[in-house]
Amino acid sequence: MNNRRLYLWFFVAALFLASAHVYFSFRGRPTHALIARAVLLSDSPNDISAINIEKDSSATASFVKGRCWELVKPYAASVEPRQIMRLLDAFATAYIQSSFDTRELARLGRTQSDFGLESPRAQVLLESASGAKNVYAIGNPTPTGDGVYVAVGGEDMIYVVDRRLLDCVNSPIQDYRKKSLFVEDRLDPVMSFDIRRGPRAFSRFAYSKGSWRRLQEGETPDAPVSTSRVNQFLQALAEARADSFVWPVGASNEPPVAPASLLAGYGLDAESAITVTLRNAAGTANQLSFGASASSNQVYALIQNTTAIARVPAKLVELIADSDFNDSRLYPYERQEVQRLCLEADDVVYSLVKSAKGTWEMESPVLAPANGTYVNGLLANILALKAPLETAGEPVIAVSVGIGKEMEPARQIPSRLVLGDSSLQELRSQEMLDIAPSEISRLTFISNGGTTTRTFVYDKPRKTWLVGNPAGAETGEVDVAAFAAVLAELHPLKAERIVKLKVQPSDLRLYGLEKPRLVVAIDFSTPGAVRRNLQIGEATQGGAYATVGAADAVFVLSDRAVTAFSASLLKTNKR
């Protein structure tokens, strides 16, 4: 009797365990069944060389990895690498939540059809570079909806993994397609391009010497065009991406090349389309054709290199609405093209030239370095001018721009449009001197009309400054801190502002420079170098008037510099 009760308890317990096993398996929860693997994908995603996804006869996609991933079925197309990696990562991170043996389920009267694996929602073939192939059948979601049943070819197991795998596999083929309008990820620098409107209107443009030009027949340069507008257009093309693709779609009867009737339906036939052909320095061409409107902000486009029809932003066509890229500026040049600039106002000619180093130099009214920042700003104002200009009753400046050695005829331009609130005198650099301390051998300070002289010489062996001792001069120790302040001002010596260019001898009296209150005479260690004299005159707002050498200009020297040059440089007086 006891044995019969014991057998009965064993039967009840076994039945309970079997029922619990099946129940929890269907819910996608862990069971006592042996899990054969941790994740679905045993290879590294980087080792996968081919992918085939079959959902139904009309939705099969095959990808092959060469230099990059390519779609080869149902049609040929470039693909977005990140989309392929998203799919492979879904397999690589498909951690097995639970599993159960199909033979055990068979004993319970369950088949693969109960899990959606008899006719799976998708079958994915992953082939590695070594030739190994694995087939994954993806079935129904689990009852809880957060997992999905998966079978692996050659294994007698059914696995439960995260539902994300099914979502990735279900992505439409269109999602994998590269949205760039060009085969390569970037567009090589464009050196020429054509724009054809239907069978008749045609324009060709070429880049040369820093600007774009329209070409006549026979490749002869024609009128200049707006380089900024052309660059804006080319930049927009390089950055543009298709919003979506409308052909090919992978239909079973789809032709390999878009037929004429299909192109005409999208306004992409030769009679209607606007076709842009871009060429790089090697002559390699990229071609795009723009057709009818697809929406309020989209047009259809034929990407010739991939024979695909896509929806693209309408702004691309808007940028070539005026295919001449006309330049309405008075001077249709870019700033880097301008080599000379001439301005005349109040009978004074300001002539500037760009040096071989790319810096601006002033040739008249004085020979001096120019203020490059100011010149470029003023030049930007000039190059932005558009016709017509009204000059009646306004002060004007005669402006002439030079490209290479050729100068444009001078035009009368309202002064306010060129200068604003500034002055032509600001064309001259505010740099008065730029002398490295290592180049100076002697400094002489002359004051009180020449009656007071202080001389300092550089002792090269001892690498120090010493007090000079000409007849009658004072002697003493050098004040190192004060002397350092003088040298710092000289490297470089910059003015606060420029008061006057092309100074006449009679003008010096106006600024106290006919008999300057202080002269700083600078001698150099280089044999044959000419002494430079800094002359400081009367005080004015912010400093004092000053000039250098032959007085090509009068500057205002800062109070800080005047104080440094006027201060005693002697630490003690031993007499």
C-alpha cells in the first residue's frame, strides 16, 4: 500500500514539473533545460562577409561585404554601414533568455508551428569570411511580447531572445540604402560642371585661379560669375541626402534600368530634366538629374551613378534657378584674387600692393607696411558693392582694383560705403618700429634740446647692459627693471593712432616735433645698419605725438611708452 502511494506521488510530481516546464517556456522564462549558447551569434560581427534576409518571395535582401557593404539583391545599391552594423549587433547582443529541446516538446505534443517556426517570419543567413554559414529562423513573439522565438539551423533547440532582433530584421530594404547622392561618402573637389536644361539650354563652368568662370564654346573664359553662389550650390550638393527612394523597389518584374516611360512620369526625361554633371581634377564625373515636384519641399531626382530615383530637397533646384550664377557686383572678384588697390581722396593717392608673402604694403603716399586687417575689411566693403550707385551730393573716393598687374578703371564710390566712420590714414600700419632687443647695440636718450644725453651699451660677453661713458655723460648702474620696460616697448613699438601721413617739414612744428622734447637713438649690432631715431613731441590725448626717422607719418605714442622712454634708467648716481 505504501508503494502504491509512493508511485502516485511520484507521478503527480512529474506531471507538475512537466506542466511548469512547458508553461514557463512559453512565457519566455528560464527553464531547467540546458542552454547551449549565451548569444545567437558565435562569430564576431566583423567576421561576417555576407547576409541574406528572406521574409517572403518579394522581400528578400542579400548583402555582400567587399571594400564596403553592398546590396546585391533584389537590386544593386550602396548601403549605410551603420544599418548593417545595427543588424549584426542585434544578433551579437541577442542574449538567450531561455531555451528548450524540440524533442522534449514533441513528447508533449508541441511542434515548431506552435512557435511560428514552421513558416518563420524571417530567415537570416549569416556567412563568415571563413565560409561558415548559420541560418536563423525567426518566429513569433513570446506571449509576453518582449521576446521572440528563434531556431538555429542544425540545432534541436528553440531559443527565446529579445524582441529587438525581430524589429531589426523587419526593417525595410529602403532603410539600408545609402542616402548620399554620390557613390563615395564625400564629393571630390569639383573643378568644372555643366548645367543642362532640357535639350537646348546649356552652361559650363570652370574653376581657375581662385574663382569660377562661365565658359563659352571652345572652352574660352566668359564673364565672371558669383564664386560664393557657385560654392554655396556645390556645398549643398555635397551635403545633400535623399529623403527616400522611389525606384528601384525590388519588384519581381522590375527592369534593370529605368525605362523612358518611368523617367517621364517623374519629369526626368531629357526634354524636362535639369541635369548637373560634376567633374573632379581627374575628369571623373558625377551626374544628377532633377525632375518634377514630389511635394512642396521635394523634387524627384535621378542619381545617374546608381541609376536610382529619389526624393531630394527642392532647395537644390532653387540654387540653380539662375543657372548663370550672375554676379551683380561692381567688382566680381574674390578677396584673394585682388593684388592691388588704389584709392584717391582729397588729391591724395593711397596705393597698396600685396607682397609675395601675402601681406599688404603701402606704396603711396608713403612707403610703409599696411594695416592688413583694415585693408581686408575695406576691400570686403568694396567687393560687396552692387550697381547702381548714387553719388550725387556725397563725398566720393576714386577706387581702382587690380587683378594681377592689370588695374580696373577707377570708379567714383561714395566715401561712406567704403570707409564708414574710419579714415584712409588707417591703411598704414600702426607699427612704428619692430626691433628685437638682440639686434640693439646702443641706446641714446637725448633731451632738453640736446643738452642732456644718456647712453647705454650692450656688453655682449657679459650679456648685460652698461652705462656708456662719453665725455660729460653721467655714469652709474643700470636700472634693470626700467631698462626691460624700454626694450619691451620697442618690440614692437605700436602707435595708438595715426594723425597724419606724408608729413611736410613745416608740419612738424604743429606737433612739437621740430624740436622734439626727447629723441631715442637706436644703433644696431649689424655692421652698416642705419641708426633709427624715435622723436617724441608735445603731449596730446592718450599720449604724445611722435615720428620715426624722416617723418613719413605722425603718430600718437601711448602714455605708457612715453613714460618708459622718459624714466631714469640709472639705479644710482655715483658722482
